[in-house]
Amino acid sequence: MSEEKKTEATEEKVAEEVKSDKTDKTEKTEKKKVKKDKNKEKIEELEKALADEKDKRLRLMAEYDNYRKRTASEKLGIYDDATAKAVEELLPVADSITMAMQNTQDAPEEFRKGIELVGNQLKTSFEKLKVEAFCEVGDEFDPNLHNAVSKIESDEYEENQITAVFQKGYKLGDKIIRHAMVQVCG
């Protein structure tokens, strides 16, 4: 073989090796791009899954908070209803004590003091339970609070004003336990 042929053969080998190296580098670069794309897709999928789980967790926390508030409100409502029911059973006793206190002018002093003491104890008990008595002569008539059992004409009172209270009303907060029984000027 001549030198020229050897040189050509060597040049061809070198050219093939260079070409092979370029091809290998191109393939490696393409593989890296494909791998980067796959990694990007995985990252996006994982980020989306994380966002979904975060959203679920936030919704669950909100639901739990609403549940906690609702049950606390229901418990308070049950307590108020039970208190109102118990007080409702005691109201005839309160009415009797009130009538006894109003009609003890001729009674002995010890008897009057005893009735007043029982009346004050009952009033204190109602205050502890947050039960309020309402309705006085001269108040404005409110059909949501009062039950008008009679109507009179009077120059002494304005129209729709309470002229007599036959039975006091009681309420627990905004809940009416018993409407007041009244006479109204009409």
C-alpha cells in the first residue's frame, strides 16, 4: 500500500471517528433533552398532585371548622331549650309567690318577710339562669312579647299602651318562655 492510500485510509478512519463522535454527542444531547422533558412532566404531575392534596386538606379543615361551630351552636341551643323547659315548669310557682307578696298587707311581719325571702331567692335563681321577667304597666304593646286578653278605652294611657299586667312574661336571651298576659288601651 502506498503512503497516499494509507493517509487516505487514516483520514477516512479519523473522519468516521469524528462523525461517530458527533453522532454520539447528538444522541446523548437528544437523550438528555428527552430525559429533561420526562422529568419536567413528572415534576408538573407531582406539583398538580400536591396542589390537589393541599386543596383537599384545606377543604377538610374548613368542613371540620364548620362542624365544630355548628355543634357548639346546637349544644348551646339544647341547653337553652332545656333551661327554658325547666323554668316554664317553675313559672306557676313564681306567679303564686308574686301574688302572695302583693296580698300580704294584712299578714304578720314574719310571714311577709318569709314570702319576700322566697321571692328574692327565686328571682336570684332566674338571674343565674339568665331568665328575665318583662312587661310593666305603661310599656308599648308588642304582639311578639305580649298576649292581649282585653282592651279598654282610657284617657290615662295612650293607644297601644299596656294598662294592666295579669301575668308577667319571661324570656331566656331572645327566646320567649312565656308571653306576658296584658290589658291594652285601645
